[in-house]
Amino acid sequence: MLFIRDINANQNIIHKGLNMSVEVLKDIRKELKELRLLYKELVEKLIPSEQPTPEERKAIEEKDQIVNEKELMKTLGKAHVHHKD
């Protein structure tokens, strides 16, 4: 009978251990959720998301234009650019 009592005691220990493990996992899950929320808030503060201005939105939505080098240099303020044709 001593042997059966030891088995029952071991089963109770295992059962308690499993219950503790489940609780520990629940606590870890809760803490991870909190950490994700804190990280999200931190990122939002460090990298603010801004809406584009109407001018920027227009530039994003417009079809791209292809210009030659002379036009590009003129736009960049380098009017006296010599190039070979």
C-alpha cells in the first residue's frame, strides 16, 4: 500500500506542477501583451506618422515624368552645365 500512496502523492505533485505551469504561461502571455502595447506606444512616439500635405499627395498620385539632364540640372539650380550632344 505504501507504493500506491507514493504514486498518488507523485500524481498530486505533477498535477500541482501542471497547474502552476499553466498559471505561469498565462502570466507570461499577459506580460508579453503589455510589452507589445508599450513597444507600440514607444514606436509611435519616436516615429510619428504624419499625413502627407496636399502637395505631397499630388506628387505621390501623379504619373512620373521623364526629363533630360539639362532640364534636371536647371531644376537643381545648375544652369551652366555643359554636356556633349
